[in-house]
Amino acid sequence: QADASMFSITSPTSFAGFLINGVGVTNDSGVQQTFVADAPGRDQGDISFAGPATAGNATYVNNGPSVGGSFGGGTSFFNTSTAASATFVADGGHANDAAGGGILFFDSSTAGSASFTIDGGTVSGSTGGHLEFVHTSTADHATITANGGTNGGGGGTIFFLDGSLGGRAKITLSGN
């Protein structure tokens, strides 16, 4: 809807998630919309795209946990889904033994021309956020920045596994 207000959709509880299939996310409002995969207390919320779904031009935040032994929020792409021109943040962990948020591409999904910021952990023993490309997925024309951790936390990480490709992505590594 062209005159829609700004909104934020957040996963409500640990391990809660939602699946976006079919067309995907369409935003005709001209106002930035936000989806949050949170880590309330322990463990992750999740946003998954499947089939030909697109993430559109929204913002997706994958929060890092503040409780040790927990996992951050995650966003996953399956089949031929695409990150399109969206903006993504994978936050690092905020407690000892806390794993940062993650963004994962499987099958032949693509990062499109999206922007990704993968932040480091903020305390000793925490890990940073992570961005992973698996199977035959591709980073395509994405802009990717992985930042170092602070206060002894691990840095943000980027993985290319199996037959995945970097495409023509612009990748910046900053910090540790």
C-alpha cells in the first residue's frame, strides 16, 4: 500500500520463525520496513525464504544473543529465492559462549544486489555474525562487510562452501 506506515515484524519467542514463499516481500510504500530475527533470552528466531521468494527492499536484522550458550537470530534462503536489494545485519554475540546471528544461502539461491553487514562479537568468548553460501548459491552483486570483534569477541565471518560462488560481490574485511 503506497501510504503504509513504517513497521517492524519480530520473531516473538525462542525458536519462533516464519517462512516466506511465493512472490516474497513487496514494499510499495516508499517507507523502509524491518524484519527482526531476535534472540530473546536463549536461542534464535528465524526468517526463511523458499521457492522463488524475494526479500525485496526491506531491512532484516539477525540479533546476537546476550545469554551464554545461545545462538543468534537467522535468515535463510532456499531453492531459487533471492535477497534482492534488501539490507541485512548479522549481529555478533554479546555474552561469553554466545554465537552471533547468521544469514545462510542454500541450493541455488542468490544474494542479488543486497547489502550485508556481518558484525563481530562484543565480549571475550563470543563469536561474530556469519554469512554462508552453500551448494550452488552465489553472492552475485552483493555488497558485504565483515567487521572485527571488540573486547576479545570473534570477528564476523563469511563462508563459501561446496560449489557456491562469489560472483561479482564487493567484499570488505575490517578488523580482526
